[in-house]
Amino acid sequence: MIMQNLENTETEAHILNIGVEAQKIMNLKRFILLSIGSFGLYPIWWTFEAWRFFMQKDHLDIMPAMRTILAYFFIYSLFNKIQMYAEGQGYTQKFSSIFMCIGFIACSLLVKLPDPYWLISVFSFVFLIPAFQALNYAKLNSQELHTVQMKKFSLPQKFLIAFGIVFWILILTALFILETPQ
């Protein structure tokens, strides 16, 4: 009896020592919907969560918020961390971190284009999709993590979608219906 309790305690201690919260996993369709609906705000949140995950998992002394704010400087290293972690969990698909990094930054900078062409920048999240899929695979196939499949939108995500719908209507109305003085 004492030996069994000792073994359970060691197992629980091992799980608790990981220090990583339960990981919420969403499917790709939901990621795309939230990315487009939020005008690219959701990928910022995803980047923050990815850095926070690696901070907890690897016990890194980093500030995920600063790495997210300065994403142009840190996105390449995030892609590499995701690739290495996913490969360690058996992920066989490869992606080019440098191509994704350049694509993400270049597409994000298209926000400087004149109306309506700046809307292309909203789709910069496309360059995050391979990393998103790799990280989800790795989390789901890790023996050390507790994952939760998100079946429904959370309340903040619902607010983000509602905000996005209103914002999209206003932007499209301003761009295509209202005449702007020349």
C-alpha cells in the first residue's frame, strides 16, 4: 500500500513538475475563421500562446509578450522551435522557417498599400498555418501534456468574432459603398 502511494506521488510530482497548463487545441478552420474575422489579431494571440507554451515547457527565461510585440525579430526562431518540437513528437512534414518568416513579414507589411489593397495583409496568417498544424500535432502526440480539444468558441472568441463582423461591415462599407472625395 505504501509503495503504491509512493509510486502515485512520484507520477503526480512528475506531471506537476512539467509546469505546463492544459493546452487548448483548435482545428484549422477555427484558426482561419478567427484570423480573418479579427483582421489578423488572433494570430498575434496565437503567437503569444506559442511562446508562452515554450516558456513553460522548456523553463525559458523569456517574455512571451515582448517576443510577440517584436514578432518580426522572433518569428523565425518560433518557427524553428515548433519544427524541432514537432519532429521530436513524430511529425514528418517539413516546412521552411525562412520562407514562412519572409512571407509572414512581407504580407504583414502590405498594410501600407492604398485602399483596398491593404486588405491583403489580413491574410498574413496563411504563413502561420504550417507551424500551427505542426504545434497542434506535437501537443496532441506528447505524452507529457494534457490537451483539451476545443469543441466550441470561448466567450472571448465569440466577442472577437462579433467585433470582427462589425469591423468588416464598416470597412467594406467605407471602401466600396461610400464615395470618398478625390
